[in-house]
Amino acid sequence: MIAARDNDRHFTPEEFFVWEEQQLEKHELIDGRVYAMSGGTRNHSDIAGNFLSIIKLHLRGSGCKTYNPDCRVNILNTPNYTYPDLSVTCDSRDQENDLYITYPCLIVEVLSNSTEAYDRGKKFEKYRRNPNLIDYVLVSSDEVAIDIYHKNDAGEWVIVSYRGGDRVELKSINLSLPIEQFYEEVVFQSQP
């Protein structure tokens, strides 16, 4: 989640990596500017944790790697770096660098009111340039609702929406399960 631009200085990726190591919180680097990452809610944390445990267990022994939000993703062919809530790579080129991955096949973002428009718009515009990305998953933290931007065999992006009672299909990692499993132990607060 991006909160706000942190300062007006422009960074190269190399400067950013050195600078961020000295910071208390994580930042994304977009077009040379750094943006502080905001904290999330309990629901956000529970949902992201559910995704991580389900996908990590599913991919055990496959050669694919599942990463939590501490792993940077380099937007292919750009100097931009993000921290999605979850990323999966099955590409051996991602074993060459300890600071980030570049070739994810799956990215998951748990939505918040402050980031939803950005995650659906400009962030997806950047991510979808990567030929390895197959599923971009946007997960509501306010209700049982998941939208998947899926790249089909023709290379076209289609949106598939899932709601309560549906079976979620993550074709990038060959996983199908009831949507409720991603929301296990999540309690939604009543809206006033």
C-alpha cells in the first residue's frame, strides 16, 4: 500500500537500495520517487497471511517461490520497485538477485480504500507489461470478494470476479479452491 510521496529527491535504483536499508519502514520506488508504505488493518494482515500459507503449501516442491510483502518486485524494464502483498515466481532468473524478483507469474494485492484505485489502475498498467505475469489478484478486505486480472492464452487480459460460494481459479499456479478459504478467520466489521 502506498501512503504518500516521502520526499522530492529522485533516486536511481542503486541509491534507493542503499537509502532504504537505513529507513525504519518500506518504500516503493516509482519513476525515481519514493513512496512510504502505510500500515494495514487486521483483516488485511489475516487475508495476506491466508494467501501466503495456502499458496506456499500448494507450491511446495514445485520449484516456484512464494514471497511475502518484504520482497520487492522490479517492474520489468523499468527502474520501479514495489512491495505486493504476495508474489510468486517460477522463473530461475529470479534466483540471480537477492534484492528483488522481476519475473513473477502471480501478484496479490489486498485492497484498502486508500490504494484500491491505484492498484486497479496505474499499478496494474505497470505490472501487465511483464510477459511472465499471468494472474494479478485484487482482494477485498471489506467483504468476500476477489477480482483476478488473468492473461489468457491469446495474451489478452480478462477480469474474473469471485464472490461468496465461488471457487477461485489461479491458473498461473494451477490452484482451485473455495473463496472462503482465503477469508478464514476474517471478521468483517459492521458499517455504520
